[in-house]
Amino acid sequence: MTHLNQKITAQFFLTANQPCPYLPGRQERKLFTTLRGTEARNVNDQLSLRGFRRSQSVAYRPACADCGACLSIRVPVQDYRPTSSQKRIMRRNKDLERRACAPWATEEQYDLFRTYLGDRHSDGGMADMDVCEFASMIEETTVKSRIIEYHDPTLGEDSLVASCLTDIMGDGMSMVYSFFHPDQARRSLGLFMILDHIAIAREAGLPHIYLGYWVPGSRKMDYKAKFAPFEYFRSGVWTRADDASELNVEELIQPDPAPTLP
């Protein structure tokens, strides 16, 4: 477990309740602050250690009174060992070309993003995002960010098959948002991008890959717990789990018995 004692000087706000996108019948509320000025990168690093995520110039985390199901999850890259199926995914994608780019939105990225949303999240909160909003998501960053592209050189001009907006932090990399071509199902591109980010972090000597929020009991989030061992943030500490099946899901999704403020 990693205990966090350092306080952060920032002004925090709470959103109003709204329907939870992961668990039917539940309400969602977020605690958030803005990331501004010369200290934005350091504040983002410290808040990430406390279970926050970045979206553009905002850092946020769930603050639901009646539920604690959204758990920030990260992979300790030096301890991670791929399963047989994950090794096969890496082999199936060894022909892809990785390109690490400045956070600048392109038409090719937006076209892939729209294709991905139409197939996977047509009724989600991003379904109506236009090209300007997409550009804001990619480009509005006050921290060190990259957009990692994956290209299939056999496809010619339309070679982009997957992409991930990634933050580079002091203790690792945070996969802010990823999207991929749904017609490339055999490649398992979503899982591949996580595996490749683990490899990048290991080569760079960065200890963690942050995967966002894992929601035990939500099928769409189950994949994040397949990268074991992993660590989840609850009651102010990061706790290691070697296998998700060993955890008590009913206990995890209850309200946090000891919630902490930054």
C-alpha cells in the first residue's frame, strides 16, 4: 500500500447529481478542480496519485455519497507479466507502426474517432461530439501530453487504426482516452494499446500505467482488471491485487468507509 499525506492547495468543486453511466439506477457526482498556471503539471501528478483523472484543463474524481464503485486503477509495469492471450495480441499487432505525436488533432484521427463511437458508444455522452470539441479534447492540455498513433502500413493513406491520448507524468503514463477501428476486431486493439503502453513505460523507466476507473460489476470495465497485478485506490491508499477474482466485489462497490480529500 502507498499512503498519501501531502496536501494540495487548490479550490475544489462538486457537480450536481446525474445518472451514472456505468451502473443502472445509481447517481453520479464528481469532485473537480482546474489545472492552470506553472504548477498544473505538478498538481495533476499529485492528484493522479489520489485517484483523479484529467479531462482537458480539469482534474476530477467520483464523489458519490451512496456508491464507491469507481476505483482508479494502475498497473505496476515492472511486476506485470502478460498472459498467454495477451502475448498473442502483441504478436498479432507486431506489424503496426507506433507514432508518438504532439497533441494536435487531425482529420484522420477524428474520422477514426467517429467510426469508433458509432460502433461502440453511439448512445454515450460523446456521441454528438463535433470536430471542434474533438480538437479541444486532444489539444487543451496544461500538462505534458502526447497522442500515440498506431498505423497499418498495408492500408495506404488510411493507415490509422488506433490512437490514444496519453499524459506523461512523474510516476508513469495515464491513458486519457483511446479509440480504434471496430472492423479490426481480430487485433484486439484496445487491449493492445494498453500492452504497448506498458512496454513504453517499462522502456522509459516509468513505474505505472494509469488506466482510469475500473468499475467492479460493470462488464464494459472488466477488461482493466485483466492486467494483473494491478493497484486500486480506495480509502486514501493504493492496494495491490494479484487477481481480481480474489476481491470481494460487493464490498468494493459500497461507499468508501474512509474517503479522503486531496
